[in-house]
Amino acid sequence: MSAFFRALWRRSSPGLFITSALTFLLILLIFIYPLLTDVDPLAQDIDNAFAAVGTPGHLLGTDNLGRDTLVRLAYGLRTELLVCATGTVLAALIGTLAGILAAYFRGFADMLLMRMVDIVLAFPTLVFAMLIVSLYGAGNLTIIVICAIVFFPSFARLTYGEVLSLRRALYVESAELFGGTRWQIISGPLLRGVGPLVLAQGFLTLAFAVGLESGLSFLGLGITPPTPSLGLMIASGQQYFLQSPWQLLIPSIVLVVLLVIFGYVADWIRDLLDPRGVGKVKRGRRGGAAPRVTAAEMIEGVSA
């Protein structure tokens, strides 16, 4: 355990600490702040509409209906992250399974599964999402299904290429020679081999899912009102930009920060957990060059 934390410290950077601090504040805002306040995010107070930032009782002001911006931001972020994270997990499960099966069995499984992936990729993401919403209506469940369908091809292609490479690895061939079943090989060395890449891709896909949901909500096709979300708050703030610019700027800034955090975490996880170092940019030791991995260390990692 101590060796793990030492390796984590060596591979950290100032950007990582900033990202960690922002993530901690985000968690406090989403899960802790609603427990500390009794303000209803849907409660309207027309007399206090467009309250300025810093108003007593309304730290980030109020919107056009007098609803507290900070409370709506907390509830909106929680709803949006839960919906997008659920869709991302489903996309990861479907895509990883499809990619592993197609690359390991090849033949008919490869043709069937990867052609399905190509068909989904042929549709523009936003157009496909709008089509699904027009058929089944807006709502949380619809957004989850859209994220699962739209983003599973990225996981499938990622795991497909990785498994094709892992099938020629010595430890996979050794497992086959020693009588390991197909399920044991798939759930063992192959799944562990693609795990770090899938985890990193998961955070990156979560950022894409949040961006997609915010875009759909901005168009009125995502999370349905009166449930708050970043896209709905941005759309409302745009209409009343002259009366209260912060009602547009605050959710927009939070959305950008959220996307940057997920992208940075995805890159850091890939560099930290990928034993082969496929990342183009490697974080070095503090005040020095990136550590070199010797052949002995690689053999020891494979044996572990």
C-alpha cells in the first residue's frame, strides 16, 4: 500500500491537485450542500427575481422566477451526473463486452458485432439523439438509453484493438496452453488488460455525455422541467442575459470546469494505470525526467 501511494505521489502534478480540489468542492456541492439547506430548488419567489450575486440568503443570486441559483445548481448537477454516469456505465459494459467477444472469437462474431458498431457510428450523434427523443419523448430514461447507444462504439473499438494485441501476449497464450477456458481467459487476463483503458475512456465518455445532455436540455429535449439541469439553466439564463448576466455565466462556467475535470482525470488515470504507457504525454517525477521502465520491471508486472 505504501508503494502505491509513493508511486501516486511521483506521478502527481500541480494540475492534479487543482483537479482534486475542484472535484472535492464539486462533491460537497452536489451531495453535502442540499443536506445543509432547506431551500426548495423549485420554490418560486417572484418578488426576489434576479437577485444579485452575494444577496443574503442567495449566494449566487436568483433566476427569473426567484429560485435560488446555488440550490438549483447543486440539484441540477446531481441529476445530470447520475443520469450521464448511468448511461456511461451501460455503454462501457456493452461496448467492452462487444469488443472483447469480437476480437477474441473473430469470424462471424467479429463481423456481426463490429458492423453494428459501424452502423451506430454512421449516424451523427446529435441527430441520432434528437431522433430518439422525438420517438420516445424527453426524460431521464431516454437520456440514459441515448448515452448507452451513442457511446458504446467507442468502448467497443478501444477494447477490440487492445484485445487483438493481447491475444498474442505470452501470458494469454500460456493460459490457453495450460487449459484455461475461454471464459477464464476473457474474464482474467483480457479483462484486466483492457481495464485501465476502459476506466480512462469512461471518464472521457462521461464528459461527452454531460456535454450531450446539456445540449439536449438547452434545446428542451433532455431532462424535463421543472427538474433543474445545467442545460436548462443555460437556456433560461440566455433569455434573461441583460437582466442578470450571471444566470448564464455561472452554469456555463460550471459546465466547462466539469468537462475539463473529467478530461484531465481520464488522462491521468490512463498514465497511472496503463502498465505499457500508451499515453503520448507521460508525467515525470517531480523536478526530473519521466522514469524509465526496465525489462525486469515489465516482466515482474506481467508475472504479478
